[in-house]
Amino acid sequence: MKKFFTLLFVAFACVGTMSAKYQLSLDDMASGWGSTYDPATKTISFDEEAWGGRGWWMAPDNVPLNYIDEGVEYIVVKVASATINPKLCVQYTDGTLNEKNELNQVSSAEASFTQSSKLMTLKLDENYDKLIQIYIQNGEWRADVGTEGGNPAGEVVLLDAYLATEEEYQAALAEGPQASTGDVIINGDCSSDDTSCFVAYEWLNSDARNEGPARIVDGAVQVYVRSQAQAEAAGNPTLDDKGAYANWDSQFFITFGEENALKDGDKLQLKMKVKADKEATVGTQCHTAPGGYIHWYAAGDVPFTTQWSTYESKEIPVATTGGWEIAQAGTYTIAFNLALGDENTFYFDDMQLLVTRTSGITKIINVKPVSTARYNLAGQRVSDSYKGVVIQNGRKFIQK
């Protein structure tokens, strides 16, 4: 029976003289199924018509790797980026062969991650000391959708992959995320007239508001704010709970899309150039969509002077419940409270919101016993008399 992976003879090498880390080669991953691999860019591409996987065969010539003898305990995969939610999978053997001279699989395990995860890890099961294969799978593939298209296609770009000791695993966690999302603001440098990330509101009362895209003039976002007297004359001040003129009566918003919403454990940092016609200090809030207030603290208080200056917030942690100097999960808009009493014009340029994503969080770990069930490529269970390509325990082969 032909294995669904082309055998890959993994050359394990200790990295440096002091490390016991065993490298998994990114130069040539096994052929896998429903996927392709580009070693130049270290990119796995999954198509929408197949249950996709790509990885390393750990048992050349039917000699499985005994990872316990080698002193390693974890699989560590560092990810540059992903456009699907990947899974990290492992299959174990007891070293015995079946009637077809193939290694018997005795168990498997998987760990699921989100596409924002920069570190995928899986602790190896000490009850099974020998490895058949390790692979990365498209975790969003669904058997009920089948192979006629409709499953999500996507990519996973790798940085590194190795088997690690406990010490090396802890070191990988301590390194933290390997990348951050630096481009969540479109046209932050105001080099074009795209204002899709910028909105300006003036609240008329508790139920209505004037709204529209902020203007880009002379290479910067400009937001004009009426004075309290002008707002009162127009009959539209919003009062706070103490009856005072509320600084959120006029707001500027930087919105970066629900798909980039902040998550518990993330960190954010706001960088931008600002100035105003009159000096002011502007507070920030967390919102969902513009106007969808959820927390009173986002990226600190921003000082404006009459000359351009650079504001750079500290790195703000994100939690399920926001607090002082803590932003709130679910945020995908930063609001600036501009109604400070005076008539003023505020200017924003070179806006950058750096979101450092949580890494290495395992969402699900499933240890699965070996099953005799076999399925066709549409995900339907078939009998032993079925002829064609079948999948059993993650292995794909032709049943004759």
C-alpha cells in the first residue's frame, strides 16, 4: 500500500553545541495531500477541494523515531502568518508491522490554533514513545462540505519547526509572538484619499448623530470641532452624567475591521503624528464599530500642540474586561474624544496601530484512539468492499 506521504528522510541536527533541539527541515516537507509547499517562501497552500495536510514522515525504512530516547517532549512550530486556522497533528506507533509490512498506528493527537497564533506547540504523549509522522492540517476543512469546493482555502507560512526539550519549549514560550499586525490601519500615512479606516461623528443627542468619513486635506486627516457655545446654539450638545458638556460629543475614529478585533492576551500600541489649531489633551476609548462604545480606556491621553509632534503610547495589554491602562477584548475601533469646549481643528498623520497577537495558545487537544472506520473523499463512511481512495486515521490510500 502506498503511503499518502512521500517518505521524507528528516535530517535531525543539534542546533549549536549547547542545544538538544531537533530540527524539522523546512527545505522539503513531504508531499502530503490537498496542499502544496513552496520551500522558497516556506508556505503551505491548502486548496478548497481537499482535506489538506503537509508534514514530516518520521519513520524512514519503517524505523520510527523514539522521541523519549532522544530526550524531547514537545513539537514546536513557529508561524509567520496564516489565513486559515491550522492544526498541528502527530501520529504514534508501537513499532510493530501489519501484514502489509507497514507500521501500526496506535494513537494520534492534534492541537488547534487560530490564524493569529504565531506559535503552535503540542506536548508528546509519553504513553506512546515512537512517532510515525507530524503534519500541519487545514483545521477549517469540513467533511460535510466535501470535495466539490466550498471549504476554505488558505496558507500557512512557517518560520521554524523542531522537537524540543522542556527547557527549549519554555524558551520558545518566553520569546513571545514572532510577529505583530502592523498594517491594520489602511492609508495611515494619508498618501491617498482612502478614508475607509477614518470616521468623524458629532452627536446631536442620545439618539442621533452627524457622521461621515473624516477628510484628508494636504496629506493629513483633519477633523473640525465646534465650540460648546456653537453646539448649544445649534441645540445639539450631549451632556454627561453630571450635566456637563461631554468630551465625546464630537469624536474621531480609527477603525480597523472586526476581523482584526483585539483578543484577550493581545497587546496594542498606537503611534501617530498629531497637531491642532489649539493645544488640547484628548482621551481615547474602545469601541466595536464607530459609536459602539465598550470601554473608557484604549491608548492613553494624546497631547496636541500647534506643531506636529509624535505620539507613541505604551504597549497596552488587552483583557476580557478592560481597566485602567487595559484595553478591552472585542475592540476594533479607537475613539478620540474631541469636544473639549473650544472650537478647534485636529490633524492626524502617519497613524499606525501595532497589535501583537497572543501566541502559543492551544485551543483544543484531542487524543484519538485508532479507528477501523474508512471514509471516501466526500467524508462518507465506506465498507471494506469499497474501491477507490479512502481515508483511515488520517491516512489516505487506494483501497482495491
